Amino acid sequence: MNSLIRAIKYTQLHKETSPFCLHKKFYSTYYAESHEKIEVKNNVATLGISKYAQEIMGDIIFVDNSYEPEVSLEKGELICEIESVKACSEIYLPTSGKILEINENVLSEIDKDTDLWILKYEINDETELEVLLTNDAYLKYIEEIQ
């Protein structure tokens, strides 16, 4: 609490915008019911799929991503297809935004113990995050569908 008070006093004294630690969505993770996962840092989202989806799919063998950076897309647009030995899944953009970076090494990163990310994009409308699930809500959702 003391650090929060110091940050507010600093802001008032220096008449600057709020420090990053006071921003509500500085760093958050959101999930769609279709198992897309976005990690939001400031206004940039890193899109991937949840660990649950990766486990269900099994070994991923192909990722088809046909978009390039600087392309603007709307919420719900098909962003790529992921093929595994068990299934083929379509990945949709959970919020509208402009693509900043494509992960060209998706398949080589799957074997590592890191989160699978497909692309990074700038979010156009932060209010679209409100309909997505938080980590706790997503875990509850998984329990309900099993």
C-alpha cells in the first residue's frame, strides 16, 4: 500500500501521467472459450493457445499463418490454423487489432517448455477484453466442460 501511495504522490508532484504500475491492464492474461490465450502488456497482446488446448491437440505438426505485420484485423477473424496428429483447429483473433509481429518459429518453439505464441498485435479497443475470461474464470470453464 505504501508503494501505491508513493506512486500517486509522485504523479501528483510531477504532474505526469500515472506510472505504469497503476494502469489496470499493464499486464494481464485473458482467454477465449475457444481456448485462444492473449497476454496483454500495455496495449500489445501476444496471441497463443492455452496449455489445455495444447494438451488436447497433442503433437502440433503444422501452423498455417498467412498474415503479415501491419495488417489490421477485426475481432473474430480467422488468424491461423494449427494442425496436430489429432485435429485441425482454427485460431481466431479475440479482439480487433493491428499485427505487429508474426512468430516465424512456432514449430521449433513447441518442443520447449515455453508458451506457444503465434503473433503479437496492438489492441484497437480495450473494451473488447471485458468479454474474455480471466485465468480463474477460464480454469472454472475448463472444469465445467470436462
